[in-house]
Amino acid sequence: MASTETQERYLDAFRERRSRGNAKSPAWLNELREAGIASFTSLGFPTPKIEEWKYTNLEPIAAFDFSRRAGTRKKISQADLLSEAFADASAIRLVFLNGVYAPELSSRDRLPEGVGLQSLAESIKGDDEFLSTQLGRYARYRQQSLVALNTAFIGDGAVLVVPPGRRLAEPVQLIYVSGADGEQLVTHPRTLIFLGAGSEAKIIESYIGMTRESYFCNAVTELIAERDSLAEHCRVQREGEAAFHTGTFEAKLGRGAHLTAHAVTLAGSLVRNDVHVSLEGEGAECILNGLYLGAGRQHIDNSTVIEHVKPRARSFELYKGILNGAAHGVFNGKIVVHKDAQKSDARQVNKNLLLSDDAVVNTKPQLEIHADDVKCSHGSTIGQIDPDALFYFRSRGLGLAEARRLLSSAFAADVVARIKVASLRQRLDEYILEKFREI
Amino acid sequence: MLDIRGLRAKVADKEILRGIDLHVGAGEVHAIMGPNGSGKSTLAHVLAGRENYQVTGGEVIYQGKDLLAMNPETRAREGVFLAFQYPVEIPGMSTVYFLRAALNAARKYRGLEELDAMDFLALIKERMKLVEMDQALANRPLNEGFSGGEKKRNEILQMAVLDPTLALLDETDSGLDIDALRVVANGVNALRRPDRAMIVITHYQRLLNYIVPDFLHVLFDGRIIKSGTKELALELERRGYDWLKGEATAP
């Protein structure tokens, strides 16, 4: 795999993009893009020969011919968009259509003064010096080929900057809409979230699809949480049913910073989520929650790496998956405790519910501990619906199908309940109850 | 209301019930006692329709219908309720949500209109008083992290809401301290009604000090070997089960 042909195709696209528009971009950005394409060209797409990609084969993505472009782009109404993205009409939001900022669908009216929320293109145009120091600073484009690919094609996306001490009461929604009928699109959404010291924000990133045909969305988000800041990041992926989605979430937490990051995967045919959280400051804390619902022939891979770099940092991770049909779920959860990270506390749990005989899950927890005074635990389960619970429900008058539906929903709701944004939580609960009507 | 005739059942090839005969009339409270392994819980689960018990003989007529032909949910909708010895913990679903879904399944079956969230909330609030249960508990995930007493109160709350015709209480006293036992027993007593029968399964006499049965049966080795009234309980308390064991082998 990772054929030269594939790399050539992306390289051609890169050259075309460079000749068209990169001249308008600041030099630092062009250098970053060049570094991205150089890295991608040498790395290629990851193959299952790499340990971290053992269970996920990106061949369908590598083979994806995105040069065919004769599509019709549907108009999406604001109401449909909001409903697909589980968003409030009044929400502060930036909307992107196939990677390009769509001001007519966005709303910054309620954005408090002093808080920076711009499309990346706007920010680049303004040749923001702050941007040049932060963009690409943490996402590891030299090691990760998908990040490299995204970096090579940085064009648009979102930039949220919350100044020190500011508390954003309302969540900020970033909605990435991709896909068009008859068009094999590739998009590379890029998000940068910067939380100044002692600031607070809730961010919802939604990825939604507009077509039942294939397209490839390769997203990268960098989140920097400075000292004592407080962040909740919700990532909801609801791409089209034939979509390929790869998403990298890279977070750096300073001293005493707290991040809760939810990764909810509801759709897509081939999905890989990479979450990498680095607890770089003493006493930093992260809570990672994940939920993945797979059916049909969906393949959903969640790979998370949490690095405890400094002492007294804590991480709590709960990922749950429900797989039906012939769906394939993968969970790779790695926790690295560095030499200096004494008194680290790391707990990881992965639970999987299989609703059919053909559904498969591979779960692989990994602890890599280089300090001696730490608390680390991990556990994973794979099982069917508990027959005791099923009988309990039926003994109360609930029919077999309804009991299965409620128990599956409850399994998922346990994760959803941890989302603090009430409107999103409620909509997800409803969506999940409805979804399991089909089982 | 309930006629059990020659009921035999086995689990994993082991015969547990070896010919049970029991008649329960409307409004009656029957207690079933017996040593561990005598088949008490099996009887309750067979009546509720647990599928891993295989009925190998006999019949059960409930309100003129063949109970054993019904699946568990139909039995429940027909008014059979089993209070579990070990209620299952369900993270992700509150008691309120669960119980409304259950009640509405039964109401739908009976051709009644389903209760909306508001009406149901009013109902459950009122029934919670019966078991001195805090409303916060009903909003918490079903049984998750509940103490033994809270779980059993929750079972009785469910019974109070689902309003069964035949209630089976399986070791409802196990794991309860004396205060919780009193609360649970008071709840059960408040639910006694002329048109409702109860079968109270217990290992210990002490529950019967609070829930006084009309009849008491001793189950031993899969058969009822002695039946009597509440006085029998006192005799069992005094003499244990051994003096009855000779009767177990009698035809």
C-alpha cells in the first residue's frame, strides 16, 4: 500500500494548489505546507504493518480517486444543517462547506467581545502573527502522515482564541459539512483552539455529510489549554454513510488545566480517530469519553494516546462501543507515564457491546510507565446484552425488542450523560433511542 | 387467582422443582420458606418466565389463563410482578425513564392511553412516599451504586407503580438492615388489597413479623412438604427444618 501512485496524486494536487493560490499566503504558512507534503510523501498512508494501524487498513482511502469532479453541490438549508449537527439555532457557530467557510450559515452575533473566532482563511489573510506561532506547533506532521497530509493542504478551518481569564458561557460550534453528489471530494478541515490561562470554553465540533456517496474528510484539530484553563471539547462525527473520515485531535495541557474531550462517532464507512493528549503541566487533568456506534460494514477505529509528562497529572478515559451487523470496532488506548510524572493517576476503561454474531471488536490497552510512584489501571470488556438485564426488563412488561433497544441506548447514554452541554446531550439521547429502534 | 399443579422444572439438567402444588386466592398473602437450595427462587423465576429454567411438567393457571404459555413481558402485562432478590444495575437509564416505559407497555397492552412524562412524574412522586424514597434516587441510573436497601425499595416502588395482580417477592428481606426492612415491609403491607395476591419468598422468619402471611408453605427439595398458617413460621423458627425432612420423602 501507500503506493507511489497515491502519493503522486496528492503531490499533483498540492502542486496545482501551490500554483493557484499559495502565493497569496504568508511565507511561514507555505513553509508549513511544504513541510507537510514532504512528510506525507516520505511517510505515505499508514499500513497495517505499523503497530498502531494493525487493525485498520486505509487502502480504500489511498485508492480513492478524488480527481473525478463533475458533481452537483446541493444547497443545505440552515434548519437541516442545525438538525444534522445537533446544534441550536442561536448557537455561536462557524460553518464550513467542503472545507470553505460559509458566512451565510455562520453566526458570531453572540460572541463576547475580545474572544477571537475566525475562519482560518480570514486569520491567514490578516497574517496573524499569533497564528504563525501556534498553527502546526503541536500536531505532529513529521510523524503522522494524515496530519502531514492535512498540513500540506491547510486552507480553511476555524481559529478560536479565548484570552486569559475569559469564560465563555455558551458553547462554540464548528460545523464541517462535506460531500457532494457525483464528486469525489477530499477535505482537510483544520481547527486551532487556544485557551489562555484561567479561561474557560466549550467547543462542539461536528462533521456532517451531504451525500450518500464516497468522499474523504481528513480533519486535524489542535487544542492548547494554558495554565488553569478549563475546556470541554465535543467531537460529533456524523458523516455520510459511504464517507471516509480520519480525524486527529491533538491537545496540550498546561499546569492545572482541565480538558474533557468527547468523541462521538455515529457514521462513516471507514473511520479513524486519533486522540493525543499531552499533560505537560503539573496537575493537569483530562477526561476522555468516547462513544462509537457501528452497523452494516462500518469500520471505526479509535486510537488514543495520553502522555503524563509532569507530576500529579490525572487522566480518566471511558470509551464505549456498540456494534451491530458486520461492523468492526477498534480501540487502541495507550497511556504513557514519563519519568518525571510521579503521582500520576491514569484510569482507562473500554467497553463494547456486540449486537450481532458478525460484529467484531479489537481492543488493545497499552500502558507504558517510566515512573515508579503512579496509579494506573485499565480494563476492557466485550459482551452481548446481559441476559439478566434483559429478563429484568421483560419481567417489567417491556417487549424483547424494546428491552434490547433500551438496554443498548442505556449503554450509550452512560457516555452521553457525561457531556455537559445540555442541548447536545439531549439531542444525542434522542438520536440514540431512535437509532436503536432498528435493532 | 393462581393454581400451580404438579409443576416440575429443571435448570441445566438438574431438576429443582419436583412437583409443586399451590393454590393462591385473590387477596391472599402466601409465604414460602425453606432452606437454601430448596427451590424457592426457582419457583419465583419460573412463574415470572425466566428462560433458562425448563419446565418439564405440570401447569400453572393464572386468572384462567395458561401462564406458562406466555413470555415474560406478557405475564408482566397480565399483572404478574417479580421483586428481584438481586435487581440488575443499569448505568445510563434512570428509574423514572425505565418505569414509565414499563408502565406504558402494560397500559398499551391493556388498551389504555400511555402516560406522558408529566402525568407519570405525578404518579411516581406519590408512590415514592410509600417506600420513603427520595426523588433524587429515581432520577439516578437504575440501581447503579444503590445500597441493598435502596435497591429493594426501588423494587417495591416499581411494584407500586406497575400495580400488579400477583406479586412475587423473592427474598426481599435479604441484605436489609432493620430500618430498611421496616420501610420495605410497610410498603408491601400498604399494597395488600382484596384483588391482589402475593407470594413472599423468604429464608428468615423475621420478615414474616412485618409481613404477616395468611398461609405459609415449607419448600424442601423441590416440593411443598408442609403448609399451614403463620403459626407454622414460629414453629419453624423454634425447631428449624430438620423435623420436617422426614415428610419430604413421604408420597
